[in-house]
Amino acid sequence: MTDEGLENAEPSSPNDQYVVVARRYRPQSFEELVGQHQVAQALKNAIERGRVGHAYLFTGARGVGKTSSARILAKALNCQRGPTATPCNECDICRSVTIGEDVDVLEIDGASNRGIEEIRQLRSNVNIRPSRARFKVYIIDEVHMFTKEAFNALLKTLEEPPEHVKFIFCTTDPEKIPITVLSRCQRFDFGGIRMDEIVSRLAYIVENEGVKAEPEALRLLARKANGSMRDSQSLLEQLLAFGGKEITVPDVNQMLGAAGSEQIAVIMSGLAARDAAGVLAQFDHALTRGIDPGQLIEQLLGFFRDMMTLAVGADASLLQTVLPADAENIAAVARNYGLANVMAAVQILDDALVRMQRSAHARILAEMALVRVCQLEDLQSVADLVETIRSGKPLPARPAIQVIAGAPAVMHAAAVPTSQAPAAVASRPVESSVDHASASSATPEMGSSGPAVAVASPTSVAESAPERAAEARESSGGIALTDSTAKNIWEGILSDMSDLVGEYARPYKSVATSGPNRLVVSFSAAYNTQVEFLKRPAAKTRLERMLTEAVGDTVVLEFRVLDDVPVATKQEPPKKSAPSTGQMIRKVQQNQLVQQALEMFGAEVTSVRAPESGDS
């Protein structure tokens, strides 16, 4: 930034009227515009090539340079040495525009001049030529605050303004501007300013102010500004009044109500160790030192964001909260914590921040969020297991050693050598009917103090599988599935079901077995819709599970639709129900002869007897 670009670069003396930093260091040329190089280049090219439009719309967040760019464009158009892309900032017009006092450059606040009457006055003044400049420039800030009627009144003037008039609209909410206005303007979107550019600008300001500042302190200010140059300069203004000749990290944390890096590190260690009690104690200690709970949660959220960034393998230059020198340590913590847990913690803390802004119990919500982060399970192992299943890789093997009845309760996997991998481990109780000779030949002799493990060959295991299944069925109280028992088993499970699945399964035609533990249920063709419902995975799995519990072994269920055509039965016409006594009395009362009799004798109808068969 050049010395000519400063409104008042030197600090003001106590006797002079003080001008804040944001105004004294406002950019005065396109080259000094920070973080908006694409906008500056486009406007410079338009001026140099004589392609300046009559209406511009500058959109973006607060403090990113919209109004400053509008002033620079006005100076570039009206400079006595121009039109030029580099205004001199020395002539009377440039200086008057800089301080906002030029009669031909009018800055209008759209929030306070939003009605149709103000627009009518503007329309009557646009035809008046500028007093001394080339163009009359209207800079309307927060134009989205205009009423619908005001926008409609401006449309014709905005579409075909006089050749000496330029409109520059600035807004933070372009969605509220009618499309008819947007289509008449050249739109430029101002993005947020990068943190390193804000830090460089702040370093330049403190150097000109004669103050020393720690680089990390300026980074904290830039991070708090969240892309807004004006916000960062306002915070720096507070620090210049708060501190002395040097700005330090503790000064910034104390002014912002934020926790220091040591305090954050202690809380993060407690969260990683899932020590909820310790985390709450450290949180209470931080609040007693005057730290804002929302600010602390926001810092933790930024810390977890950096952990997520490092966990996915991003470069350390993307870090916002953690210092680049600590990137390796934080990356190791992120790997141990797991990416899934880090992302879950980010969601919890972000939800807590949103709720804290609307609640009067911010501390309770913050403490609840910290406890929830401590209670997170190992989500990374679940995510790894899901990824393994999706990729089709084999799942991790689990030990299959079980204890025989009468053996010690605890058995270690090391008891069976890996060379005996084909061996099968028996786990059923020893029955009294088992041949002791064969059992002793299949089981090696072992001391009474050692665990008793039965090892059998694969052939003997295959041969004894049906026997073990039958014994397991008998021990569990199951019923063998045969043609004679199939109907009773099917009726038994249907009697325990009262929902839609049971209702659709009841009108079956026949039940039979097609093989070992295979049950076939047949339905008439009239119940094809019910069969399609029963074939759905959820209904079929449920029925198979109940059959398995009843039989004591896995049962496969099949549904078949027979080719029979239901015979249409002759439907008898519905019988007419007998009229009630009240209906009969009302019908009789409508008879003309009965009405005359009632009037003659002053009587009333109390009952009506239906005519007997044979009565006329």
C-alpha cells in the first residue's frame, strides 16, 4: 500500500479527531484491494477498453471490499487525469470522493432510503448533469432493503439511464433483489478474504502504527474475522487500545474470551481418553477464568476440523487452528481417534453451537456436547468392517475354541497348536449313552489339571454331523420336521402371529416337505397377492426364524401357487333386514287414514304389529 493511498496513515495526536483503523487503511486503488484480484482486474480492463456499463451489482459478505471498490471505480471514472484504471488520489475530485464529500458521487443507504418516494426523488435528479465531473455516480449500499414498489419505480431508469449516470449497487443478500433488476446489472461476487492475506494486511498496519505483534496473535485475529477484512481491523483496533506496544497471544485470548492452546490441549486429551469427568472439570476451570463457553466450543470445533483434515491426508497448509509445527502430533492423534469418531464429534459440537445461540443455558448445552463426545463408541472399527464387507474381502477370523463340559471355564487360544488347524473342537456335553471306548479313543489323555479338549478328524466330524444335529434338537426340545409333523409345526407358529404376515399365511392349501429341513407351503391361485407379500425378505426371514426355533435346526421355507382356478360360487342376493319398530311407526304415521284417526280420537301410535302370513 502506498503512502498516498492512506487517508491518514500516521497515528492521530490526542488533540485531533481520531479516525479508526478501518477507515484510515481503506484501499484507495485497485492495486490495494486485498483478496479481490479478479474483480479489480475486470473493472480495470473495462475502464481501459472503454466498456464501462451503466449499472453494477457488487455482492458478498460484510467487510470484503464492496463499498471500497465502488468508491475506487467512481474515482477512476471521474479523476481529472482519466478516465483511468489508476486514479491519482491527488486531484480535488479524488480527494473529495475519498472522504465522501463529492457532489457528483452520491452514497445512499438503502436501508433508510428504501421507499418509493426516495426513488421518485432520485429519478427526478438523474437528469441533472454533474457539476464538475464526467459522471454522476450513485452508490446504493444494502440495496436489497428496497421495497418492491421502489424496485419497480427504478426499473425504467435503470434500463435506460442518461449517459452521464452510473449506478453501483452493493448488497450482502442478492437473493432478495428482483430478477428484473439483476438482469439490468453487471454482477461481481466478492468472496471471503483468505487468512494469509488478512494476516499480511494486519502486519502492515501494526508496522505503520509502530506496534509489535506476534504472528500467532495476528493469525488468531484473522481466524476470528472469518474472511472479513473490516472485522479483523476492528478487532485490531480493540487490541491497540487494550494493549501496549506489543500484541501477544494472551492479549488476544483475553480480549476474545478464548482459551489458550494449553487449555485446549488438556481438554482434547480428556476427550480422546473419554474421561468425561476430567473434561467437565477442565471446562469449569476455563469458565472461571472468564472464557466464553461458546468461544471454547468453537475452538474445539476448529481443532476437530483440523484433525479431520489431517486424517484424510490433506496438506498441513490447510490447517486453521493447529500450528503447522504441531501437524505430525495432531495427525497421530487423529489416526488413533479414527476419522469416523472425529466427524461425529464435529457434528455434535456444531449442533451444540447452533442450539447455544438460541438458548439461555449455553453452559449446560456445551457440557452435554462434551459428554456426548466422550461417550462415542469406536465408530472407526464399524466403518472399517462395513468397508471390508463392501469390498468383498474375507472378514477377520475369530477363535473357535470352546470348552467341554467339566473343563475349566477359561481356555486360551494358545492351547491348540496352529499345526492342528483341521481339527474340530467338540463342545456338546458327554451323554451317558455314548460309547466310552470310542470316546476315549477320540480324546487324548490329559491331566486332571489341564483343560479337556476333544480333537476329531474331519471325516469323523462329517459322519457325526447328523447325529449331533439330532442330539441338539432333542436337547433343545425341537420337533423333527417330517410330512406328518409339518402341518402341526406350521399351524403352531401361525397361532403365535397376529400381524399381517400371519394373516396372509393362514389361508394355505397344503404343507409338505421337499427334503431335509425344507418346508413347502402351497396356496390357491386366488391368493397370489398374499404369496408375493410372504416372499419378501422381511416376511420370509421371520417365518424361517420361527420355524428354526420350533424345529431346533435351520429350516428353508418355500412358497408355491397352485394352478387351480377358483370356481365362482353363486352369490345369493342379500336378504333384506326387517325394519325396526321406530321405522315401522314412522311409516304408519305417514298413512293418511292413520293421521285422520289420530286427529279424531286424539291418540298416538305406540306399537305396530307386522302382518302375519296369509293376511291381506
